[in-house]
Amino acid sequence: LAAALLISGLIFLWNERVVPYASQRAQDINEVEIKRQPFKRLTGRRRIWYRGLAGFYYIKHASAKQKALAGLTVYQVGPGFRPYRVIEVDHATWNGKAWRLKGVHAYLLRTDGTVVDDPTPDFHIPESPEDFLSIHRQAEEFSYAALRRHIRDLRRKGAHADEYLVDLHLKLAVPLISLVMVMIGIPLAAKGTRTTSVAGAVAFGLSIGFSYFVVLAFARALGQSGAIDPLLAAWTANGIFGLVGLFLLLGAE
């Protein structure tokens, strides 16, 4: 049990330090080197830069599932690469033909360094939702603390954040799979099973692990769809298999 707790801690650290960077690099390699698409995004810890047809986009959140953008700022440049206009959009949603913009504010940057309001911000986003699919950030690209801040920013902007909320709780629940599997394995090893061959024992163990991830994926889908609470969705698999392990431990004793 102590070794399982240590492994769980190492898994959590791995997911926090290595997985976010590796996930971002994997997505960039897939888009640029495999699909041969031009490199258009620069993803930082919390924000996204995107080179679009209307200028340079600074995007706080892009949701491919909801076909929505939140916290969009567009910097338009002129001759000499000098910025001359800034457009801020609180929220943009795709209606099937074009983007519907909410909370649009535009500013003109004069050559003397002053900034004035643009009273007639005639602006539209020429890209379609498919163009922004590559910049949708998966939960794996965030650490636990960064994802929590991201969810807070989305809620402040009025954007949908349930799909991230389930994954936030999963970042704490999934590393404990080591402890849950050991709770099931100890009494089975003590009592023995009907399986006598090594291959049969390995297959039996794999079937238990596969069943865990089936339950985990099903509960995650329910949580992201809003059918059940995100916290319950993240911990359902651990709860079910943990109770099974506890029952087997008590039975073995």
C-alpha cells in the first residue's frame, strides 16, 4: 500500500510536469509536420496567439465542442508592421454561417501614440470553427493549478467550462488508480483464484484494469454532458473499485 501511494504521487508529478509540455508538442507536430498545415499558433501556459486573416489573435479560450471563442483580442497591423487597430471581443459563437460577436470594442492607435475609440467597429472573423480546431487546448495541456485558473477565467467571461471541470477533478483521481488496484490485488493474491497459469493471471489482471478505464470513460462522458456532477463523474471509478477492494480485504481477513 505504501508503494502504491508512492507510485500515485509520482504519477501526479509526471502529469503536472511532463504531460502538459508533451501534449502541446504532440499537437504541434501533428498539425505542422504530419498534416503539413502552416504554423499559426503559439501556446503559452494560459493563453493562445494565432495568426489569422484579420490580424493577430490573442485568445483566452477556444472551444471546438461549443464552437465558441472567449476573450478574443485582434491586433491589426499596417505598413511597416505597425499596429493601427485593436478589437476586443468578449464572446463569439458560430451560428452555422458566421460568428456572432458579443461585447465588441475597437480602438485606433494613432501615429502620435494616442489611443481613441473606434465608434463604428465594422469587424467580422473570416475564419470558420474548423480553422480554430488546432488551437483548442486539451485538459492534458494544463497542470492542475493552470487548469483551475483557466476554468476561473472562463467563468468570469461567461464561457462554458464543464468539459474542463471534470478533467480538473480527474487530475487528482486518476493517479490513485495504483492504490485502488493494489486494494483489489492484495486479497486476490492472498486467497488465490481459479486461474493457475501465469498467462491466465495476467489476462485476469488486465481485464480488471480495462474495466476500470471503461467505467472511468463512461462517467467522464456523463460528467462532461452535464448528466451528473463533475466531481461525482471523476471519482465514480475510484469509488466503485475502491469499495470492491475494501470488500475483498475485509473478506480476506
